[in-house]
Amino acid sequence: MKSGMPVKINPLLQALLAARLYDPFAYLGARAEHDLSLIRVFYPHAANVWIKLADRFEPMTRTDPAGVFEWHGAALPPMPYLLRVEDGGATPEAAAHRVETYDTYAFQPQISDHDLYLFNEGRLRQAYRTLGSHAMEIDGIAGVRFSVWAPNAERVSVVGDFNRWDGRVHPMAVHGSSGVWKLFIPGLPPGSLYKYEIRNRSSGEILLKTDPYATRYELRPNNAARTPGGGEALWQDTGWMANRATWDWLRAPLNIYEIHAGSWKRHPDGRFYSYRELARHLVPYVREMGYTHIELLPVSEHPLDESWGYQTTGYFAATSRYGSPDDLKFLVDACHQAGIGVILDWVPAHFPQDSFALSRFDGTALYEHADPRIGLHQDWGTHIFNFGRNEVKSFLLSSAHYWLSEFHLDGLRVDAVASMLYLDYSRNQGEWLPNKYGGRENLEAVDFLRELNVMVHQEFPGTLTLAEESTAWPGVSRPTYVGGLGFSMKWNMGWMSDTLSYMRNDPIHRRFHHDQLTFGQLYAYTENFVLPLSHDEVVHGKGSLLGKMPGDAWQQFANLRLLLTYQMTYPGGKLNFMGNEFAQGREWNSGRELDWDQLKYEQHRGVQATLRDLNHLYSGTPALHQLGFLPEGFAWVDCHDADNSIISYLRRADDGSFALIILNFTPVPRMGYRIGVPGGGSYHETFNSDSSHYGGGNLGNMGHIDATGKPWMGLPDSIVITLPPLAGLILQPVGLEEPKQKSDLSP
């Protein structure tokens, strides 16, 4: 070499050392070079590296002080080849530390071209099987395959506790034009912490991101993902799953107990109950209380306890707060064995701006819209998913599929649907962009929701999708083939709002608001409605249900028992948040358990007994649930008695059986109150919310009423009853002289 001649430096080496190597397999691993076989490895923290040849280890030559080692030979050793690496730490102990490992770049991880084609087309519904981290064997060697979508990256690396979080050590290779990066790292144990280090192609920005498809994360406040671990779930719910597939949910009872896993109960020292502890304590309670389902506020991984799970960062991971994914499966399995369904609150509308998660994932607006007028939710300070981007559709559809498939969940309650449907949701003029037709509808979100519901109902028959949707969007719970969104059911926010508004009134003023009890029947069958008294009504200064009730303590408890009677006898599915069932006095605080000690007081036990009996009566009485989504299942007896604030109605089954409900919304007992009935004979007082068993005054009809033979209210007969104050009655015929004909309706 002549003096003064510049030294030629390999540009691939330069890129490697600068952590900008786009294709690591072009420089690292085994190759032929100058008629010799070459193996090149990069261990920046190693003092020495050996390669195993036949039955011995031969030292590799350090060719760059930064940690590049090479071996040259006439023929390559058998693939994959084993290395011995000696730590180059400063202490004698570190220097003496040696490990044996297979070279990462001796393996070419395979990902299906077809899967990636479907992913890029928005049609890969099980993307969690392709992306993320997966334990597997390649060439008989166990390890973990990593893959991540980052189309605008110059370089992506797997970093973790196994490589000192050094982005130079394990750069990934991109798969064609898919934007998906991949790498197989041999020998990683289950539960290893990892993230992706991403360098943006345009800006050079370095980002450290957790895996969007990870199925396990470390405990908050830390946020690294963990490599897969744990055994196969030992499901014992075969019978439940088989029955669910043929479940006629349109005619079956649906009574949901909504819970927040972190505050239902806690240990005396404030620790959360684990998923397995919930299985031991929650499941027997729910079964005794007579609920058909529990609904979990989001247990997808999330960084902030106070978000209750609605600030989701891990769309494929059960939060580690309460245990492992296998522990959550144990809870679901225990519910199924007890005859209880499990619904997950799922959040596809928005995601938080936390820098470690989905926000500007590869340095660009990848999962969200770049324009804040359509990509930022102003109320919640969160990003809105870009529902028109195919890979985002694959991500969200796969998340729904994952929970239903891997955890045997029985449905998804989809949060904040209204915010997805409208481009101007909670925005002023000029703060939003219209769709291509100039309208306010988010057409991409509508298409996504329809595709979601079609997928769920086709691939998981018997599961439910429930929309939290507060507007008059038509056909939310109607099939997509007739223009609907395809949800199974929709929360009836109008019924909830009107009912709670009515109940807040002092009874003396309720006669002026009687229409709030009757208006709902004008639209009650336009959707398959669920009647929600949810967590949203008992937080943020709204007070508890009991606290909303007017009057002294006696009237408050009586009003609450009356409200629950109204809810459980009105058409539609039912949902109550935890604590409603025993009249918790304070509003919900997610930082502590419910006030279970209030059950030492008779009035609280009475409300609990009220709802327990109503739950069992609702499930066991076809007239109270069988035609709950059809007008044929309901008929007013009298909706006009505003002066007395009394309503009465019939609930019917398709075999002609019925229940008569009379509700008195004033504290005035009504003696000798005449009510029309469909036929003669005797009527049994099946339920009375004023019973002393429930903490009431025990005013009623001694359990038995005979028809008078006098037509009334357009009905062929009538009964005269005592109607207790602030109370509801459920009456059922013991025998009818002229039984009604069986309906020919086939819902």
C-alpha cells in the first residue's frame, strides 16, 4: 500500500457500526469470499469468540476493534454453527464469563409470503401468528422469531436484556416490500425482556418501541415485552363451547355483571386479586347472584391504572397486573364450567400517545392519521386509528380474533363506537375533515366495524358483539346484509339517561316527567338493546346509584329496589356494574375495593337480595326474556297514569305465558288499585320489592289475587291490588279461564 493512500472501509461495516445496517445478512453470517468460506459475527461486548469445528472450538479473528470477528476456511462448518463467546467486561469475573450460542445470522427466519400479502391487504385476521415474538425451532434449534411492521424504518433491531439493549447487536432483515422486519434469535429463554429499536429512514430519529403484537409484558410502570412462555391451557369447557355454538342468544336471557378486576376485591394490604383468585371468589358469587355473564373492563395491557384499561397499549396481552395469560384463561375456564359467559371490553377506537407504544411507531403516523383533525381525539388526548389503512385493519381484526380464539371469550363489548362513526365527534366546525362525499360519517370505520362483526359471527358462532353507541345511527345491531353495522346488541343509552333523570326527581315532581318512562317504547325494537347501569354512571362526580335516589334513607333504598325491578322487567338485555347489586353508598373508586362491609347493614343486604331474586326470576321466566327484542313480547296495560306515577305492562313469551308488572314511583301506597288482565283466574304475586326480605315495609297482596270478572283498560278482566310505595310487583297467572293462543311468531 502506498503512503498516503486512503484506507477503503467497507460501507456495510460502517453501517453496522453506526447502527444503520438495512440488510444484516449481507454482511453477517456465512458466505463465500475470495474462494474461501467466511463466517463473520459482531459481538461488541466480547473479548474473544470461538467457532466450533467438528469436535473442537477454534478462535475467530478480531478484524475490527469494535467487535467484528471472522473465521476463514476451505469449507463451512455444518449449519447452524455454534459459537463460544467470552465477555469483555472490565472485571475479572466478567472476562471469565463464557457462553455458548448459535449465531443468529446462521438462520433465515421464514414468514409466509401469502400471510404478508393478506396482512398488507388488510385481510390477515390471525396476524398474531405471524407478527410479534414466537417460540419455535429452526433446524432443530430452539429460539424466538421476531417480526414487526415498520415500513418507514431504515433499520430495526431487537434489543433486550440478552444484548444489553444495544441496537447494533441484533439488526433485523426486512421481508421484501411488506414493511415487515424479521429475525430469529436462538436460545432465548421464555420471559426474556425485549423491545424494538427503530431508526426512521427520513429523519434518522431513533425510537425504542414495545412490540405491538406481544402477548406478555412486564409489570407497569415498566413496559418491555416478554418472549412467550407458559404451558398450554388445560381447557375444560368443551361442553360450554359446543353449546355456545348453537346458542339462540336472541331468545335467551342476557344479564351481565360488569366488573373492574382491580377493584372488585383486594387483599388487606391493597394488593390486587390475581386472575386465579378472582376465579375462586368471583365465580361462585356471580353464580349465586344469578348473572349469566361477566363483562371485564379492559384487561388488555395498559400503563395507567387510572385509565381502567381504556388506554390500551397491548392489544394482544392480558395485563400482567393480575397474572399471566394462562391465569386469565384459568378464570375464563372456571366461569364456563360454572355456566357463566365472559365478555371483554375492547377498545379499537383510540390508543394513547405514550412514546413507547403505537404512537408514531416507526417515526411516522403509522397506526394513526397524521392530520390531527382526523387522527387525534381531543377529549381523551389519544390517537384515532387509521381504519382505512390495510395493515391497521389486520392489526385490529387480529386483536379481536386473538381474544375470542385464544381465551375462549364469549363476546366483545366495543367501546366508544360513536366516536368511530363520526368524523366530527366532539369537534367544532373547522376542526374536522369531511369524507369523500362531504359527509360527517367515517366511512373507513364503518367498513371496519362491519368486517369485524361479520368475522366474529362467522368464525365464532354464539359469541356476541355489543356496541357502546350513544347516537341514533340506524341499524347498529342489524345484519350487514341489510345495511346494518352487524353488532349483536347495542347499549340503550337513551333508556339509561331518561330513567336516571326520572329517578333523580323528587317523587312529587315525577308526574311531570312521566314521558321519560314511556318514550322508550317508541324505539325499543329498532335495535337489540341492552339496558346499562354501567361504570360510567357511578364515577366522575356522578355518585353511586343509591346516591342518585331522592329522599331520606328509606326512600333511597326503596327507589333503588324499584329502579332495579324496572330494569329487570323492561325489554332488553341487562347490565349492572359491580356495587350496584348491594347499593354501594359512595361512587366507584378504582383505587380501592368495593365497600363490602356495607353488607352488614340490613338495607344493603336487602338490595342485594332484591337483585339476586330478580336475576333468577328473569332467567327462569321465559316471558321476561324470550321476546325481549320484539314488540310482541311487550304490551302496555296502562302508561297514562302520570298523576299517580304508576306504569303497568305485560311481558310475554311465545307460548302465551306472561308476567304482569306494576311499578309505583311515588311513596304513596295505593289501596284498591284496579289493573286490567288478559284473563280470569288467580294471579300469584311472584315478586314484591317492598317485601321485608328486601328491607321494605312488607305491604302487598299476601301472594294471591283473584280476578274480579270486570273488564278494564281494554282487557277482558281485572284484579284489584294493594300497590306498595316506591315499589314494583311482578304477578303471574296461576290459571286462566281463557288462555291466550300461542303466538305464531318465530323470532
